[in-house]
Amino acid sequence: MFHRLVFYFLMYMSKHIGGPRLAKKIVLIGLKSQIFFPPKRVNPKLKTKFLGKTLKTPLGLSSEFDRDGKYFDLLSPLGITFGELGSYTLLADSAKERSTFLLSHKAIHTQSSSTPNPGIGKGTQILAARRHLSAVVGASLISFGSGGEEYKSSSTAIYGYGNDYHQMATRVAPYVDYVSVNLSHPSMSLAQMLSDETTLMPILLDIKGALYLSAPLAPPKLTVKVPYDLSDLEVKLISNTCQKAGVDAIIVAGPADAARQMRSLFKRKKRNMFADDSFVTGAPLKKDVLALVKRFYLETRGRMDIVAAGGIFTAQDAYEAIEMGASCVQLNSVLLYKGPDAVLKMIKNLGTLLDKKDQTVASLRGTKADLEAFIAEEAKKDSYNKKDIFVD
């Protein structure tokens, strides 16, 4: 008990003095000191299907929290059943991380987009060392278009992205269960990536081919991570393209440009925290993330796994995300505010909510998305378009 009191005192102090970087280090110390124990019982109603595998809980770890697997190893026994490490780029980046708590009562903090990462070379070694985990392990990949002669003849202006993704996917394929193509990073030229179907489709197909060639006996699944601040047109484009390309899941993450979208939350102070390469994470993202989860669930007709990866702080948040169509949720900021206990409490309380409603994760999924009504409405539109006659 004493050690836990010391741990939470340090967590409290980190939010007022040291910031998220110190809070994350304290979380690691707490995990290594073994003051948190695995749950004695996990409610069987928490089981969910993700990428064709059955997970004991729908809780995963966001790639923004853990680049080198230090936390994943220790959180996995507590109930984290999946997550991607990274995000990795083709080349190592030694930039200093800049991350700050903002409006702690609303659970918001900013992170720099240029947090240091070891590059795909070191990343491959990290992933290879995590093959012992029973959790489903993925690799989050970011391309900045640093090369790629193969794509220069393409009609698009993004030939470099495809080459980067191809090289990285080839290297990590033997060591991961899935690969996440990260389109949610604020430094990505998202407008170029999503300009039309012919832009994104060849890249996804090329990555999928690279995964099959590098691990032909057990090719990793392919997922796409998108920001929540997408237009309706972009949602339709991504949904259709991902289904045609055989993508296995869509991860709805933080915003691509939160600096512009969320500035209204900070009218009085701390405007200077919003640099062009920074983004916001925390509880206020939940509403928009869940709205986009629902839209992707409807557009894919519930046939594709959807992951909610923003603003999940409580079991009620996770419950609402599943209602909207999520198969799983990923945790990030809540670990900085509440520590590893957040995982244990979420498992217990989510099980209690499911018991009260006499639901399982599988039966709860999409119950508030109104899929049947959406399909009926789309059918009317298709029928109208087919009957439409144009006369010169």
C-alpha cells in the first residue's frame, strides 16, 4: 500500500512539475516495481474478435505511448491484449520530444510530432524481441516520402511514400501480427495521400504484397490509421479504398491538425503550445473519435474491424465506442493521468456494464450505429440514381 501511495504522489507531482515525459517514466517505474497485479478474473463477456483472433479484452495500447516496447511487455499481463509499437520511420530521428500537460482537469496534453524514434532498423530488432508476447503485436509505420524512384512515373506527386512503406513493411513482416499504415501523423501530407482512390490504392496493394512476400506462411494483417478530422468525402474514399485493397482494420486515432481545430479550448492562455508539428491528445477527443468510428462502421457495413484510439478514459467511454461500432479501443493519455490502475479498473467496470445489459462485446458492437437504417437509406439513393434519366 505504501508503494502505491508513493507512486500516485509522484504521478500527481509529475502533472504539475515534470509533464508527460516524467509521468511516463513514473508509470514504467511502477510497472517494474510490480505493485500492480494481473486481474484475478477476466469477465468472459469481454472477449472480442480482432484481425481474426480472439482477444480476452478489447483493450490495446496506442503506438503514441510506446515506441520500444518497454511498457507493452509490462502492461500485457494486466489486460492489454494488442497494440502497435512505433511509430517508426525509414530513418532514425533524434529530435527531442516536446510534450506538455494542458488543462489537466480536462485531461489534455500535447505531443510533438517529431518525437525521437530509432528508425526501422532498430525498430525491427525491438519487434523481433517481442515475439514472445501472447498479445497481438503490430508496427505503426510513417512515411515522409523520402525516396522512391519506382513511383516517379505515377500520376501522383507522392511517389516517395510508397517506397518508404514498402521497405519498412518488408523488414517488419516476419516479426509482427499486423502493420499499421499511419495517415494520422500531423507531418504527413494527408491531402496528397487522400486526393483520390488512385493515390492510396497502389500504395496499400504494394504494402500488402510486400507483407505476403516477406512472410508467405503467415503474412501480417494490414491496418490503416486515420485522423478523426476527416470530411464525409474522405471517409467514403478511405472506406471504399480499404475494402477494395483488402485492408483488415481501420484505426481512428488523434487529429492530423488539432492545433487548428482545438485552439478554441485555449482562448485565454497557452496558445504558444500549439506549434505546427504538435497535436493534442486526451478526453476531449472522444466525441469526435466516436462519431468517426460510427461513420466508418456504417460505410464498411460492419464487415471491417474498427478501433477507437482517442479520448478513452473510462469503461463507459469504451462501452460507448463499442456501441458505435468499435471492435476494440486503444489507451494512451489515461495511462499518464491515472497510471496502470486504469487498465485494471476498465476491465472490471466494463465487465460490470456488460453484465448489467446482459451483453457481450460482440453483441454490443454497433448497436447504436443504426446500420440497417443506413443501408436502407443508401439503397434508396442507389435506386434513385439508377432511375435518373438525363436528356440533352
